Amino acid sequence: MVSPPRALEFFGGETVRRTVGILQVAAVSSGVLCATTAGASAQDWHQWRGPARLGVAEGSPPILAPWPDKGPKKAWEAAGIPAHQNGAFGSVSVVGDRAYLFVNWKRQEPVQTRKLQDSRLRNLGWAPEKAAVPEDLLKAVEEARLSPDREKLKRNEVQAWASKWLEDRKLDDEQKKKFGGFLARRLAAGKDALPFDVLDKLAAIRDKEFPDQAAMDKWFEENGITGDSKERIQREIPSKKEVASDTILCLNASTGEEVWRKEYPGVATQWGSSSTPFVAGNRVYVAGHSTVYCLGAEKGEEIWKAPTPGREVSSSPIVIDGVVVILAGRLLGLSAADGKMLWEQKAVTGNNPSPSAWTRDGKTYAICNSGGGIFCVDPKSGDVVWKAAGGGSGTVAISGDIAVLLAERQEIGLVAYKLAPDKAEKLWNHPFRDRGSTPVVHEGYVYGITGQGGKAYCVRLEDGKLMWGQGVGATEISSPILVDGKVLVVLGDGNVLMFKASPEKFEQMGKARLGIVVCSTPSAADGKLLCRAQNAVVCYDLTKPAE
């Protein structure tokens, strides 16, 4: 993650220029004010990765270090708010005494109808490859899977037996390719495999919808399917369906009590949408599955909503000069005032990376990573100014005129660019990689942890010199944050690691299992750490206890 520009003394006058840029990012047009006018302060964390999208908790009070064995003290817990596959991974934004988050809230609802879907039929053992198998070979397979030799095998012996059985049948290469896998699965299943005559009957009703369970039971009876076979089939026919809502929550940042909730119809997908709200000028901007919402920050009333071409959007919006910029299928520019689509940049595609802002000579640009690389875009027109190599789902961390990205492809890796209005010049790179983590930059050094290899690192920003590397355990998409000169990151094993942001050496200052969901990124405001747990939002007090 990227540090405050005041820390990079060797950039000279960049401090003033960057401060102007931060104000421009927070300001929006048509009566929508700067975030600081809505009760924000230096300790607020009003968007993805905090102030200026840098991942640094500005103005934090001193925090406790080292941690006790159990980690920092829990301040409050707002229970019943799902995360991970039931609520996704979006971070919490904090302004004053309010905390905001988006939840892809999944629920189970009963369904009246019954349907055996094609994928569920395959789970039961049916496969189109059966039609290509000679009848005599099918008969031999059925006899073998029900034989005493198969019955007496231990679980760890089954695969080797099935492979040997097929080898003895001397299948040619074409046969192995067409149906070798199907036969091997059949042999391995043994007596648990459904008979072919039952599977053939089921194939005739795949994806057919029965009006209710009674109609389904009648079909079973008419086709002579009873006992264990019926029970196994029933387990593959859902009686409930998963639904989801796009839910925006506002909590009291001091107690965790719910202040307001706004729900819209959503879509249940495997992982869900993981956008983090952008709060400015008494407005909350956030992306749902396929919609960008603008709500009143105080009461949650709808101001506008706008559809997006993207689905399962996890990019977090940013407001630049009155334009809401977000990667939702492609990079979009929406009017912050009324949600009107101003432009679509089709060259920049994806749904996960979040855009950042970079200011040079009084003009602010949107910088967005994507599968096709890093793009610099004019937020007013949507025109591409320049492009550089990038990739993965990480956010571009920008400090002064230097941008840093941890890409997914190792040949790009951890890469730094010197930015100019007409180009990005590569300064250095290291063969690190991660699917979506974003590093921290602090006082002229880059800190982070690789998703591949599990190494914490410190690299000098100016020339890319590796100061140190330390094996700590891999992250999984989660991005580190910096609080009071300490780096905190959620590891892939569920522990939260804290180490000192120092180029001298790696110094661990805390490690504890706090129940934070893997892949999520915590937020920090006024000495508090706000996190998504499996079924709650949890706040930890990082500050030193009173003497």
C-alpha cells in the first residue's frame, strides 16, 4: 500500500501537489461537498484503502506493540452480518461516527418446484460418454464394480485397482480419451454407483420441472425407483434456492449498532460482489452485482442508481472531479450528481481492480489496472492517455509520481512506474506475484506479502533495491494496511500479522487469529481496526491502554 506523500521527502514539491489531488478526489460537483465537510477528519477511512486510496491510516494515535498473545482487545461486534461466500469480502468505510459496508447478502428460500439439473445428474454418475462404450465392456465394468474383489478393497486401494483393471482391457488411445475416465469413476464408485437403467430413466427428465414434490414422488413410483437410490437422487434435487440482495449497511462506528439498511434485489453467485463504499459530501457510492448506488450518508435514502454492463462487480468506486469512476465490465464514468453515464472505455475491462487517482500540474487522472494492463484515463472524457503492463486484480498504489502494482503474472511482478501525462516509464520490478493484493508504500519503501511463496518484503521505492525478505505465510488477495508505522495483513491461514515498517530488518510485532475472513482487507480509523468476520463485523481497539 502507498504512504502519505509527505513521507517522500526526495520528491520535493510533490507534497503540495499531492495534497491538492487528495482534495480533488474527495470533491464532487452539483452541491456534493468534500468528504471532510460531512464530518470526516484525518482519522477517517472513507473509501477502499483509506485516505487518498493509499492504505495508510493518517493521523492514527499510537497503537499497542507488541501485541499480547491473543492480539488486540475487541471493542465491539455487530453479529449476524455474513461475509465470505454468504456475504462477500468488501471492506468497511468510516467517516466520523458512521461505518459503511456493502454485503452481497445470500439467503436460502424454499422452492415449490422440483428439477434434476444436468449438472446434478452428472453427480449421480450419468455421462454422455456411456454411448460410446461397447456393450460387452459396459457389462464387464458392471460385474467388476459389484464383484467381491472390489468389495474387499480399502479406500486407498480403489484407484490403483480401477487403473489396473482398465489396463488389462488394453483400451486404445482413442478409447481412453473418449470414455476411460468415465469407466474409472464407475469402477471406483463400486456398489454406490446407480444402475444404468436408473440413470437412463433420469436422463429422460433432466432439466424437466415438476410442479411439486408430490409430482416428483409419483414419477419415482411409476418408474420403480425406491429405497437408497431414491434417497440419493432426492439429495441432488434442491428444495431450496439461494437468493441474494445488494445490501448497504450503516453502523455506529463506536458501538456497531445498525443505523440504517438499504436492500435491493441482487444475484447469488459463488463469491459475490465485494465493493467498498466511497463516502463523500453526505453521499455513499457503492457497486452491487450490476448496479452502482448513490445513497444519503445520514439516512440511506436513494439519490440515484445506475446499471452497469459488468456482473459480480467487486471494483470499488472513486469520485474524481464530479465523476464516479469504476471498473464494472469496462471502465465507466458516471455523473456523481445524478448517475448519468458520461462515458464507457471499452479498452479497460474487468470487474475486480479498483481505479486510483493521480494528479499532475493541476489535472487529475484515473489510473486503473485490468487484465489488459494499467490504463491512464481522462475522467472527464474517458479517453485513454497511456497504457503500461499490469494485470491481476490489485489496485495501483500511487505516491507522488510513482505508481506501484503487484501483478498476477510473475514476469511483471511487483513493478514500479514513473508517471507522466503522456506515458509511464518502468523503473524496476521483482518476480513477486499475487492475484489481488496491493502493497503499502511508506517513507520511500514498499512493503507487502506475496500470495505466491508467502514472503514479506521491503523494497526501496526509488530504485527497487530489495532491503529484506522474510517468509511469513502467504496472503490470499487481502491487502496490507499501515497504522502508526506498522504493517497489518490478513494471512491465508486466518492469522493477522503485524510487523514494523522499517527498511532495516523484518520485525514481527504481533500475530493473532482474530476471526477475520481470509481474502478480506481490514480498515483502520482513529486507532480502531474494522474487519469482516464469517458472520459479523468486528472492531478491535489497536491503541495502547491507559496507564
